[in-house]
Amino acid sequence: MTPAVNKTLPEFEAVATGGVKFTPQAYLGHTVVLYFYPKDATPGCTTEAMQFRDQHKAFVKAGAVVFGVSRDNMNSHEKFKTNLELPFELIADTEEKLCHMFGVVKNKIMYGKKVKGIERSTFLIDPEGVLRAEWRGIKVAGHVDDVLKAVKLLKKAA
């Protein structure tokens, strides 16, 4: 079941770096930013992760918890997190359960070949576990600022 804007997220469980288990239930009371990205340590994904890192204090101040999600395994995530000094956890969705649930797996053309890849997307979940905003097929430039604005608006509305 794909989450829909203004609907409560279905229950699921995901494992993140630092031994963190993510479930929507566990984060009730917190605004959650789930951002999906194609691959650890690639140029666009590194830039996006660094922008979330650099704005992390502002997200926390606005009451939000940030999670990055990709199909990379935990080892890859731990290295990526350490190398970039990321202050948030990364979810290893190696079986693509979350990717399919959120509908971010897309057919792409890479070097002339059709491949399945993750469409860069971000989802904003309010403290009641309701999906409030989604950004799909985004460009990295300016995106983190847009998400932060939405988080701050959500906090004001609460």
C-alpha cells in the first residue's frame, strides 16, 4: 500500500545505522523526514546528504528527525555516514520494501541500458504519523531548504 498525502502511514519496520529500528509508531510525536536516494557515495547523493547534514540542527530545532533511505547495505551506510559525518541515521532497504511501498523504484536509462533505480524523493510525516508532503523526482539544488520550510510550517500549524 503506497502512502498517500494526508493519510496515516501503514505500519512497517526498517533497520537503520546505529542499530536503530524505524517504525512510524516509534516516532509518533516527532515530525519525520524520510529522504530516498539512489546510492551511497555517488555525487548527487553525497551532495544531498551533506545538505541535510549542514541543515540538521535547523531540522532538530523545528522538531524533525531525518532518515536517509537507499538500497545499500548496512556496511555501505556505516561508511557513508562516517565519511560524511552524518548526524542522522540511514535506513538499509536492501530488499526494496520501503522503496516499493513509497513507489520510488523507477525504470531509468543509464549508459544506454534500462535499469531499475531509485527516484530521488522525500516524504514529510507529521507527529501523528500522517504523510503531509512528498517531493518526487527532485533535483538536489535547493531541495533541503524546501523541506526545511515545510517542516517549519508544519510546526507552526501544530
